[in-house]
Amino acid sequence: MKRALADDWLVRDAILDTDAEACLDIYAPFIRDTIVSFEEIVPTVEEFRDRMRAAIAMHPWLVWWSMARSWVTHTDRNTGRGPRIAGRRT
């Protein structure tokens, strides 16, 4: 799926080979610096890619991208509500 939101914005399906590392970069501080993830060890990129692969089999994992920022979002599989959004500067 690709859908332009504006000239410099794009929403697309995540690509495992290119987006897994960026998604992990966003998630890792939540593991290291908080208790909200209930995890203690940051997974490797390959482990996170496997998690994404499993999630993508059940629901879309979308990337919201712009020239100024990259945003990663996916539907909350537990509630069916979403998207949940996390972001990082690029």
C-alpha cells in the first residue's frame, strides 16, 4: 500500500529488510530506559525482524515517512485500535 498524504509525506507497508532496524531504533529506548515494554534485553535486528514478520502475517505494519521525519506505526493487534505511533528524527 502506498498513499501520499502531501508532497513530502507517504504512508506505506513496512519493508522488513529496510525498516526493521529503524523500528528497533525507536523501540530500544523503551526497553533500556523504561519498564513499559516488560522486556529487559533489546532484541537483535534479526530477532526484531522476525517479530515484524509474524506481526505482518496478522495485520499491516505501516511506515509514515517524510523528508523531514520518519514515523513508524502499526495497528494495535491486542485491541484492534490503532494506529500506535512512535517517531524518530532522520
